[in-house]
Amino acid sequence: MHTEVLVHGLLLWTLLASRDSRAFGDMGFVRTNMTHFLVNRRPFNLNGFNAYWLMYVASFPEEGRSMVSSAFQEASNHGLTLARTWAFRDGGYKPLQHSPGVYDEDMFQVSYARLKGSMYQALLPVKIPKKRAVCVYVHPVLQQCDLHGLLTPLQGLDYVISEAKKYGIYLVLSLVNNFESFGGRMQYIQWARDEGRHLSSDDDFYRDEVVKSYYKNHVRAILTRVNTITGVAYKDEAAIFAWELVNEPRCESDLSGRTLQAWIEDMAAHVKSIDSNHLLEVGLEGFYGETIPERKKINLGYELGTDFISNSQVEGIDFATIHAYPDMWMPGSTEQTQLAFLQSWIQSHVEDADAVLRKPLLISEFGKSSRLSNRTADEKAALYTTVYDAIYASARGGGACRGGIFWHLLLGVQEMEGLRDGYEVIFSESPSLGQIIANQSHRISNLNGGSETEKKLRPALPSGN
């Protein structure tokens, strides 16, 4: 009976997704009004997913692109309306940016047939405890492949944008990584050192003028690129929800927060000078700084050179973000302790986004690892329910928190085995979690006003929310 209800509910979401795709054929740019997101002057609350791998996988023809399309289809079937992914791959194997400002669409072309069985398995998840991050590295097996027949990452990103638009799914595109996976700020530092710059740490990414010029050039190249599929410049593409300056910025060499604050102010102004159409966010995890020192007690002892309040108050930053990984941040603690922290973490940021920032808030990453517990399914469901209930309560009550983006969506195919990090959501393997996600999409859609079609279908959707 439960399976029948689940399948029926998802089939209805498929119908809604088809209707949404047509309705968003001319997707409107997302705007903000105080703590609200708006599309075409209507409220826009959202439910979304992370899939950092989209651009890379889309650069492999046929089955690679088919997997990207399948991911968007599955997301649409579950009512998801936002995807967050990387718009960077700096240096290393098959880069988006080969060297500062160099984007060669004919470089590093690899035979897909040669890679079919091992390509995705070679992207192995790596936990970095010191940084509380999950990264990936490219196995050396990929360096041994023939150099022909593969689409480039830029063409892959073109495809991601065109497919997202096809399914009525908005995109948050992150422009660089604070960590070393996919190059990140470490690659920028190495490029500068190769040019004779004497830099002492990776934190010089946020200080050195030459490195900052590299980043600004990258921003300009991405924002002004014309999509080879749609013919629309990225800066004019309404399917892009927002740009993200950097994934999880940290500057531990300056705990005052002044270095990172100055960088955000500089880069926010730079982005807005090129693109006034799109929203912009920093990419923050949400750790507090000196602006409201009493809030630092909720940081779990982390001091990372960020300041959720002052960083989010920068002119040009349109909304705030937080991440939530209680299991990673509180290793060894009980589930009850983690959920209590999670509720407090979300509530404090919602209050500050409401009363201090007066800007919308997104929980742009959250999840729980299947590798850190013997009761994974139940505990993951409890975490998702806690996050979703907090989002819904805020949005329904007119508060600042307007959506969540879980980490992260994968497909249940052999080629993606190497992308599993314990936090993945695979709908075919976790139908009950998929139902929790679909239910959240349904009630968030109701807050947006839904449509006449959706209203007629609502009585048959799974109940309990």
C-alpha cells in the first residue's frame, strides 16, 4: 500500500513537472523583496538538491549527458525546483580553466568508450577531517587515456543550463572552491607561484592582487559566456537563480574576519558590475564572527575567519546561506544531541536573517552520512524532516528561510559508484526518503500558490503534511 501511494504521488509530480516545464519555458529572473524571493512578482519558495558533478559528467557525450538528463528528470518528478552545482574546474585533469583566463574548448578531449567502465569510479570521495569537508580527487588512471572525442567542460556546462531550463529547474552556480577538489583556491595560488609570486599560504587567495585578478577574469569569462546550445549569454539566462562567490570560504589566518570581508566586498561589486540580472550569495557555512559575539557560542568552537552577519550584509549580496552537517561537525555525539544542535543552528540564523539582515536565507547544503551510523535510514529521515519542518515553518510564517538544498543527488548506476560519499540520495534506493523530499516540495509549492492543475491533483497526493 505504501509503495502504491509513493508511486502514485511521484507520477503526479511527473505531471506537475511537465506542466512546470511548459510554464517556465520563459523562466523569470528571481528577485528579492526583503526576506522573500519572487519570480514574476509572485512568491517563490523552493526545494532543491546539490549535484556538483553535473558539468563534468555532461562533458562526456551520450551516456554522460543522458545521466544529467535523468538526474533532472528524477528531481523534477520529486518536485524539486533548484539545483546547486559547480561552475569551476581549475587546472589538473580535463579542466574548465586550464590556466588563468584560458578556456580552451578543444583541450583534454578523452575517449568516452575507453573510460566508460572506470571514469566515475575514479572520482573517489576523500574526507578531510581538519577541514570538515568531503572532497574528491581524480585517480591517475584518467591520465592514461586517449585524447580525442570528448566534449569540453564549458560545453558540459552549456548542456547543464539548457537541461535545467528544459525541466523548469533553477541553478545556483558556484564560481570557485575554498578546498582543493576541482582545483579550488590552491590552484590559483599555484598559478601565481608559477609566475613568481611569493605567497605563504592558500589564504593569500583572499589577499594577493594578482590572484584576485585571476578570479575576476574567471568571473567575467563565465558570466559573459554565450551558451552554444541556447545562444543566450549566461548573464542573461533566467534559468540561473544565483551566482555563488566561493564554496565554503574560510580564512583561518585572519580570525578577525577583515580579510574575507574585504574580499567579499570587492568581488560582489565586480560580479554586479558585469551582471545586474542575477542574485548573488557568498557561499557561507554560517559560522558567526565578531558582529554578534554572543552568537559565537553556537559555532561549536570553530573560528574560520568568517562572519555570517557582516559577510551577508555586504552590498550586492542578495541572500544568506548556511550549511548543516551535525554528524561531521559533532563526531561521536548522539543523534538527539545532533538534532538539538541542528534546530538551534537553523533557528538562530533564521532569527538573524529576519531581524538583522532582512534578507532571504537558504540552507544550501545539509545531509547525514550513511557511513557514520548503524541506523542510517531512520537518522537521515529524522534529519531531513527536522530541516524541512524548520524551513516550512519559517516560510509559512513569513520568515526569512525560504528553502533547502540537500547534499547530494546521485543516480543508482554503476558509473556513479565512485561518487558515493555517504551523504548521497539515490531515489531508487531510498523511496521513503524520496517521499519525504516530495512531500516537502508539495507543501512548499502550496506556499507559492500552486496552480489550478495542482489544486485539482492535491487530494490524491500523499498525506501527512
